[in-house]
Amino acid sequence: MDVTKIGVPPIGAPTPAAPGAPAAPASGAGSFGTVLKDSLAQVNQLQQQADGAIKELATGGTATLHDTMLAIEKAELSFRLMMQVRNKIIDAYQEVLRMQV
Amino acid sequence: MDVTGTLSISGSALSAERLRLDVIASNLANASTTRTPEGGPYRRRNVVFAPEAMDSDFASTLAALGPQGAREGVSVQKVVEDQSPFRMVYDPGHPDADKDGYVAYPNVNPVAESVDLMAATRAYEANVQVVNATRRMAEAALGIGG
């Protein structure tokens, strides 16, 4: 079975994007590190949006109750997705550590 | 992310139902208002909903290519005034009475407004259920392989 068919680029695959420059999200061919960094940035952005919505609601701004709850929900779901990815990475790392040489 | 799109659709519906609630509250609050800045009594107001495409930025529009129209939120297109006749009440002592002693009261029916209020509340709850279902599906997806 060809694992690369699943869609995740193989770790360490040469990246066509210039090093240092953030790959365009639509290119779909970033390195594993870039993908991870992008998704982390997205999680962080959603957390900040939720923070902003809570602040807006508490200070009597224009935010509504349900918009705030939805922002919190989105932040929580993306955070949990990130945690699952992190768990998988740690699992794989420990699997490699246990390898007999 | 796909889940956040679903949540945005439900969010637009929640906002629309909230605005509908505001309009019903205005109607009930002004059920006996006989003078307005435009002249004449208050006219009952109603909301008009319209579908609204949720993919605002180009990248997500491209990503969602294929099943067109599957992601439509809702927005309040406009607030219209009910043109039905006013309720005429005989009250010669009222400052807004006409020459025959009749006062035009708003065309607001509190019973009908109460029913609209229940409909708006139920619609809001239904959309909250959609949000909860989305959450449960996302949690199930996160549980894959775990």
C-alpha cells in the first residue's frame, strides 16, 4: 500500500517552496513542518478570536451571546484536533525510540 | 476547517432568529403606540429572511467547489411593515382621536406575536441543536483511531 496516496506529504520530502518563505496554503505540497506550523497558527488565531469575543461580550460591545459561544466552540474543537495530532506524533516518536538496532 | 463552516451557518441562523426576536419585542412594546415620528400609529413590523452564501473568501469558495448551494446561511434581508388596517377604538378623550372620536391603534395582535415568539424560540433551539450535533460529530471524528 502506498502511504503517500493518503495525502499527507512524507516527512522530509523536498519542499518546492523557497525555504523560509511560508508556503501558500493552496499549494498543498508544504513540508510536514510547514503544515504543522500553519495548523498551529490557525489554532492560535481561533483562540484569540474566542478571547476577543469574550472581551467584547464582557465589555458590552457588539458581540452576541451565541457568536461568543460559537467562537469558543471553534477554538476548543481546533485545540482538541491539535492535541490529537500531537498525541499521534508523540506515539510515532516513542515507537521509533523503541526500535531495536 | 470544515466544522467551523457548519458552525458559521448555524451562527447566521442564530443571529437571524435573534433579530426576529427583537422585531417581535418591538411589536409587543409598541402594541399601544398611537403616535410615531412618521405620523400615525405604529405599524407592525416583520422580518424577511434570505439565504446567504457562507463562503466569504475566495480560497474557501474554491475548496468548496462541487456541490454548489450546500452551504447557505441565512440573513435578514429587510424589515417590512405590515400594511393591514389599524384597530379603531372609540375614545373621544384621547389626544390622537379623529373628528369622530376614534383612535387608531397599531395593527399588532398580541396573541399572534406570542405565537411568533414561540416560533422564533423553537427555531433558535433547533439551530442550537444543530451546533451540538456538529460538535458531537467532530468529537466522534477526533475519536477515530484513539
